[in-house]
Amino acid sequence: MATTAGSYSCRPCPCPVTDEIAPQEQPTANQDTAPQAVSDAPAETDDPAELSASAPADPAETVDDPDSHRFECRSCGYVYDPGEGLRKLAIPAGTPFLSLDAATFRCPVCRSKMGAFKDIGPRNKPSGFEENLNFGLGVNRLTPGQKNVLIFGGFALAIAFFLSLYSLR
């Protein structure tokens, strides 16, 4: 029995096991598949134009503009926010990170070059992967600031409730 690199077989059989991923076969119109459950959810499509047309427009969702992205220094953790600018280096608010001079710009904390910065996205973007934002009772769609208000507001209400129990006699 001769095997090629990347091909494995446990016993002589006509179907060797390989470490390559084979494309899945699509059922044809002539093949009868198992009955599918009818749901009220919209059909999933791979066409981004159809997804954007069928998805409701969310006014809180901002356009992904690279000029509004924040950049974090990997050495010290300093975050450059274009909405704030940098008074120490006379950079006005609204100046995108990518338009700064790469030869002269340094991190104001650790003096690292511009290459030490990485893109961390816009300020009010929900954290996490896009495909996971629909889980978790809608909480995953909240921005980090909204999550803080929800968590610490809940703590404050719980403390106020338990302190109100002292008034009972």
C-alpha cells in the first residue's frame, strides 16, 4: 500500500483519509432532502449587498471610517484617540493617526516609533467579534461604556435595596 504525503489510511480501503478539506456537496433539485423547519427568521445569504439591504439601519452604528480608529502603543499601552488629539505635541483634535508624520511622531509616554502602535478600532464600537454580537440578550451589542453603566447601576440599585431593608421593623 503506497501512501502519499498528507494521505493516511488505517486499512486497505478505497477511501483514504487525507488532511485536506474537501468541499461539501450541494444537494441538487432532483435529490429529496430531509424536510426543513419553517421559521420566521430571514434566510441567510452570503451576498453583502443583500445583507445590508435587508438589515435594519441602526443609527447608533457608525460607518467604519479608518480615520476615526484609535491606536494603542504596544510598549506602554498609551491610546491615541483622533477625537482628542494630543496637546503635548500640538496635534489638534480630529487629526487621524495615519496622517501623522511617521518620521517625527513618537509615543508621548515611552517614545516608541509609530510602528509600535496597533489599530484598536473606533471608540464606540461594541467589543468582540461581529458574528457574536447577536448573542447574550442584546448585551453584546452595547459599547463598553454602556456595559459599565449597566453593571455598576445594577450594583448601586442592589445596595440601595439592601440598605432599605434596615428601615423595616
